[in-house]
Amino acid sequence: MAETWTLWDAELGYSHTSLLQAGGAHAEQHPAPDGAEPIWGVAAVRADGGAHMLIIPHSTWEWRAAEYGIDPEDLDTLLDVVLHEPWIPDPDDALARLNPAAAAQLEATHGLPTCWTPGVPDSDRLAAHRARIAAVKEHRVQMLPENQAFRQGVLDYVGLDVTAPADPLEPIRTMVRLDPARVEARRLAVDYYRSNQAAPVTPAYAMKPPATWTGRKPWGVAGG
């Protein structure tokens, strides 16, 4: 039987960056090409009462949309997938079968395609991943929101002048808007890697390795 973990809060943080490059005392410098990437912390309480922080890079939403053909605006599906994925056992881990719950998951999902399986429609990949998530909820963990009144009572008790939202994931639902160009770029990466597993791929406009531009330009330099 699955444990119930309760969700308490979601908070936006960011990755390491140079504040000087980001502006600071030398605003004439160009912003850093990376760093200060959004990272979400989702606070949860385990069934045994232990506190836990799930760390989710913002790019995770983009990758799952690209890998499984999930609508970038379908946050319900993206949240359900990302919050339960940590409990999907690795089918290549022989020791996973020593855990009865993990063994039951592997049995229920054996042979299903993954996001890397070539020649499978996105709809089948997503259905398979939903089945893996369903097995997590049945055998391992269900992530459910904690009662709002209880969360508010805890905030009041510790003296925080904060109103607990009805949905503890409200900050994510309110702030996450996926950039279609970033999602599409990740889809290109996934498609190229996936296709290369089936057979060597000749780069083309919609199927190419990183930092490659192949066509629809007025000169004919392959890969240039």
C-alpha cells in the first residue's frame, strides 16, 4: 500500500550565478549566459512525519513536455509526473526487485516504452509514463496537499504573517509559463538522440545535433 506524503508549500529559488555579471557594480558588463536559473523547492512531509524538500529545476517542466509530448500549458499533468517520478524504480537495477513495492511496480510496467524508445508516438510514450506514475501511486507514494487550515495553524503558531494558499502548489501554478522556443529546442534534442539510437541520422532542418543549422538559407554549406 502506498504511503501518503503531504504537500505544504512551493518556493522559487535560483541556481548559482555571478552577481557582478548579472549587473551589480558593473552594469556595463553583459549578463552571464547561464546562472540564476529558476529552481523550485516543494516542501513535503513524509508519512513518518519527516520533512523533505523536493528540488525541481524549472527546466524539468520543459524536458517532460518535450520528452512525452505534454502540452506545455498542462501543469496538472506536468506536476503529477514530476512529483511522483522519484519513486519509479530503475528496471536495470537488479536490487530493486528486493523491495516488494518496487518489484510490483516493475511487474506492472514491464515492457512499456520510454521517452527514448524509437518509433513510438508521443501519445504511447505518455500513456506508458502515466502507467508508471499510476504504479508509483498504487505501490509507493501519493503526493497530496495538506489541509489548508492545518497549514495555516502551523504558520500562525510559529508567528509567520503569511496566509497559506488553498493549493500549496499555487506559486508554481501561478508563475510557471513555459517558453515554447525552449520546449521546442529540447524536443529537437530529444528527437535527435532518440532517432540516432535506431540508425545514424543525417542532419536536416528538423533533425540535427546541437549548434547546427542545416537548411532554408541561400547557400549550400552542409551543416553550416
